[in-house]
Amino acid sequence: MKIGDYTNIINWIVKIINSIWNFVGYLYDYRTVYKIGGVFFTRKFKPAEKLHKYAILVAARNEEAVIGQLIDSIKQQDYPEDLIDIFVVADNCTDNTAKVSREAGAICYERFDNEHRTKGYALQYLTRCIKRDYGIEHYEGYFIFDADNLLKQDFVRNMNDSFDAGEKIITSYRNTKNFSDNWIAASYGIHWLRTIRNEHRMRSVFHLATRIQGTGFLFASEVIKDGWNYTGLTEDRAFCADAVANGYKISYNNRAEFYDEQPVDIKIAMRQRIRWAKGHLQALAETGPTLLKHIFVTGGAANKEEKYKNAPWYKKLFNNIRLRFMSFDMLTVVFPRSLGSVIKRWLIYILRVALIFGGALKISANYGPDLLKNILDWLNIPVTNSSHIAAALWLFFFTIAWIAQGYIEGIFTAVYIFIIEYKRIMYIKWYKKIWYCLTFPIFDQIGKISMCIALFKKVEWKPIPHNASVSIDEITKSYKN
């Protein structure tokens, strides 16, 4: 085969890969509306007419250091205490989690099962105990929290406003109680707030389904009438996808705020991100086909709500379209786009490296920015079909440009979050903020690396240690105002 033919074939393959990935990118372009709208809007709820009865569920493993503060923050809610019951499952604990929980006022069940160790299995056991001893319908709704969480005093009342408005699943504002510990904890905090601004706020305005992220959410008892069946590494993604496939919206309440402890050790952060990535891939395999099908076939789920059963045809049609879009929207969440981006780039790199060794890579505007050509000219490197050095340098500069672009975007994201959320982020010294902005892009790169590792690595669920034993009052005092 002639070098020209060899070059044309590889260039043709590269163009196909780019075309496919560009098409995938176009499918995500609508999210720009979420990002822009999230700067200005979020859904607001009227004060509730009725106070509903709730159960709060906490899955805890060796959390004696923090679970007492969580229960205390629940006890301090400006909501009738007789309408809130706290349930803890002490899951395979070897410390005093159960004792501390009971002394603080929670109903605690102990579970010992070394074979089924995910948070999802613990919640499944806990809901079965509640069904056996109380009945699922005894409570109108269920909250899920992690043992390290802390609730602001008005959290339940604000969430009740959303629930009373008819919302069946609601998530909330996730803040970070150890934001200033180091760049890792700060990166997690920025990550959660980015999701709020870029996704939660506008999805709630459009009455669509945003995504649950592990903790700090409420759902109606009817959602788990058949039990809690989400036991994978990331039970939250499976819960979201299943809810959307069954016609449920997932709303967001911007006024309901809680605090979450973030990892501060890079090894623990890496382990957690790999688990998330593995669970992400599992969720795609388990729920992706259902969501894809639901875009085209709803199975009547669109009109299951009472208010749509006798509604005019045009309202039913609009709701049907909305539900189909929700399924598409959730599919874009479940699909691991970052992994696809990495695979696409490496495929193209491998193909172009093959061209280098074949002596057939021609440097031109078709392969990259003119700036790279100018750099080669400045270095007095001849740009010819047979210039291996020129081709290798082109790939090097292109890679650096790609990394730099992502890094700069990450910095601007962190700056944006610190500016727009300054009232709700605890006081952090200015030089620390600069450092956190400069290091946040590393956190995003860790996510991409974790996704690649998760493709090949067997992952087991392991608890994340929590040691920030602070109260909600101490958190409040850490703010400027």
C-alpha cells in the first residue's frame, strides 16, 4: 500500500471518529440553557399548608465520631418533633455507632452481612425492618442522609414545602462542612456546587428530573412501596434512572441546605472516585436500555399522576413529551461522557502516531491550529510529509494545548463558583481560594483517570472515614455573617 493510501485511510477513520463524537456533543448542547439559566433562576415553593410525617434513614458503618452531631441537628429542626422519626442501620459496625445513635434518640437496627456490603444493601435492610415494624405507608416520605451530614435548622421545613406542592422526589443544597481543610475537600465542595448551578436549578424550573447525588434527598413512600431495590456501588444513579422510567420528576429545593464532610486524603479520594466510576458504568448497563426505550415508549407512565388522568388532550401530550425528554436527559447523565472523550482522543492519538511511524503525517491547518505550525516554523523544523520530528512535535503541542484548555476551564469554573456562591460558602482566606481555584482542575482529571481505571478494575464498596466531629452551631459560626 502506498503511503498516500495509508494516510487517506487513517484520515478517513479519524474523520468518522470525530463526526460521531461531535454528534454526541451536539446531543449535550441543550444543557447550555441549564448553565446560563442556573445563574439567575431556581424554582421557589410556597409555604406548605400541611405538615407531613417523615422518616429519616441513615446507613452508618463505624460512624460513632459524627453520627451524634447529625441526630442533634435533626432534633434542632424547626419542625414538629413528633412528625420526624430517625432510623439508623448500624451496618457491620465494630464501634459504638449503635449505642451513640440510640442515646441520641434514633431507632437503631444492627446488620451484619460481610457478603453484601454496599450502602444500598444497608438501606434495603433498613426499609425492610421499617415495613415489618411500622409499615412503609406509616410515613408519607423518607429522607436519606449519611452519618457525617449536618442539617440547617429549617431544612425539613423547606423540604416539606416542596413535598406539599406535590413533588414526589426532591434533592437539596449540598454544602461542605470542611471546605477549607485542603484542596481535595475544597474541590469536592466546588464539584457539588457546580452541579447545583449547572443542573439542579434549571431542571427544577422546567419541572424536569435532576439527579440525586447520594444523600440529602426526600422521596414519597409510594416510590419504595415494592422495597428499596438499589444495591449497586452507586445506588443513587440507579434510583434516579428507575424513578424517571416510572414517570417521576426529581425536583430541587434551593433553600433546604445541609452540610457534608469531604475526603482530605488523595488515596481515599481516588478510591471513592473509582467506586463512583464503576457504579456509573454499572448504572449505564442496568438502566441505560430502559431509559433509551422510554424515550420512544412510555408505557402509559406519563399519565399515571391523578391530575393527568382526566386532563385535556393537549396537557396529556405536553406531559408525554416532557417525560420522554426527561428520559433522554437522564440518559445523558448515566452515559459516561468523560470516558468516551478520553477513549476518542486516545484512538485518534494512536492513529496519528501510526502515521508518524509511517512517515505520512502532514502538518497543516487540517490537523490543528495554525499556532502549532508557526511554532514549528519558529523552531526551524521543516514541515514535510516525511518529517517525523515535526509530526511528533505537533502531537506534543496539541496534547499540551488540550490539557491547558481543560485546566483553564476548570480554573474559571472554580472562580465562578466562589463568586456566585460566596454568601453560602464558609469564610475562606483569599490566598486559599486562589490555591483551590488553581487545583480544582486536578480533581476533574482524577475523575477521568478513575473512569478509565474502573473499566478494568474490580471494585468493592469501602466506607469513607469521617472524623470532622463538629456541630451545626459550630458550622454556622464559621461564616462571616
